[in-house]
Amino acid sequence: MKENYFIDINDGSTTKNIQAILNKNAKKDFGYGASIEVNGILSLSPKGNYELKVEDIQTIGTYKFNLY
């Protein structure tokens, strides 16, 4: 069983995402499209992309949509 969740984060300033690594035991009350605030350690992944090892995460807002 995997020990971590991998979250793609994008603030809209670029087309590239940053991968955030969240421990599976961490509290998570958000889903796809949510606004979150993340603090942690930024480093390079083995593939050369940036990744953030999450130390603290808070949900700012959840994504809601209407079906017409």
C-alpha cells in the first residue's frame, strides 16, 4: 500500500504543475479543484521537476459546480 498521496498544484501563472507529496495519514478534507494553502520543503524530483514535501496543508475553499 502506498504511503503518500501525490497532488498536482497549479496557481494559473504557468502551464506546469508542482507535485505535492502528502503523507497518507494527513488530514485531507478537499477534492479536485479545491483551493488549498500548502507549506513544506521544495526540492527537485529524480526526473528534474519541482516537488513539495507537504508539512502543513489547509483547505481555503472547495470546488463546486452546477449541472444544468
